[in-house]
Amino acid sequence: AQSVTQLDSQVPVFEEAPVELRCNYSSSVSVYLFWYVQYPNQGLQLLLKYLSGSTLVKGINGFEAEFNKSQTSFHLRKPSVHISDTAEYFCAVSDGRGAQKLVFGQGTRLTINP
Amino acid sequence: NAGVTQTPKFQVLKTGQSMTLQCAQDMNHEYMSWYRQDPGMGLRLIHYSVGAGITDQGEVPNGYNVSRSTTEDFPLRLLSAAPSQTSVYFCASSYGGLAGGHEQYFGPGTRLTVT
């Protein structure tokens, strides 16, 4: 069985500052990794995903994440955040055999201060 | 395309009442899933379906039933509502297999309160 731990429940940053949201996973098999974003009162939207290949994955809205197999991590980064990035971010994993069966982390609430 | 639609947006039930949350998608996706979102717990899988006529349990299936008679629709039934089922419910759909990229498309959610 897989599990996902998001190490920070809340991350406050100033506008135009860089940000890193941390995600660690555990699994006994190869995994697919995802970051989803949830804006207030909305559903979830895919930011980026790692299925195979290059370990540095670029997504929408200037976000990127790096898959580190040895550290079982998939941290999300953005070099300069904007007020519109205020949202909740979820890291998720699937084992590939059941890609529709996502296991989510607890979420990280990103708050951007002017 | 409307994508994934869910009805109702909000619902208040009394303990013991039953109801059905509706989910439909117009993308011809094979896979559909139901999740519940609770504060500090992320999203947890309730039930999922890999095609019409095929359903299976997820992590938290107790108290919920599903069926999939068509590709488009995947309703979630609460048999006898309990306060522990107060949550936000999300339906999602995706193409099957690696060719679909494994991206799940989420509906806007149904906020359910059980008193």
C-alpha cells in the first residue's frame, strides 16, 4: 500500500518570493506522482505529474517538481509566487496498476502575503 | 465539453435519511471515482469504476453504494446518512491506461451536511 506525507499543513510566503512544498511517499512498487491544486470552493486541477523519464517535471503556472527516488520525495517548487497562487496543494500517488486509485496527502495551504 | 458535473452543490440531510449524489462526465472516460475530502485528511477514495458494470471499493466504502450502468454516469448512494458522512464529495474521471496520462478530472464537488 502507498502513503503520502505532506510535511507542512500551511506555508505563508510573501509575493514574489520562492516557495517549496514538500511531499514524501512510501510504496513497495514503482509509482506515478501528481500535484493537484484546489482554489477556494473549487474542484481539483492537475498541476503536474511524473510518470517516467526526466525526474524534473514542469507544470502549469510556472510550477515544477523533482522526483527523487532515493529520498522518496516529490517536492513542488516555484521561483516567484503571485497572489493568485493562494490555494491548497495536494500531492498524490498511484501504483500504475490502478491509476484511478489515487492516494492523497493531507494537503498544504499556501498563503501569499502582499 | 462540460467535463465532470456533480449535483447537487449543497445538501443537508437528517441522520438516517438516504440520498444519491449524481456525477456525469461527457469525455467518454472509462474510469470514474468518488472521493471524500475532510479537513486535514486530504481526499480519500470511496468507490471506483473501471467501466460500465464494473465497480470496486476504495479506502472508505462503508455506508456508500455505487453502480455504473452507463459510461457517462456514476451515482453515489448514501443508504442511511450519519453525521460522520458530513464532508465534501468529489467525483473524478480519467482515461484508462498510460496512453491517457493517468490525469483525473475532478468535478466541482458536493458539500454534504448530516445533522
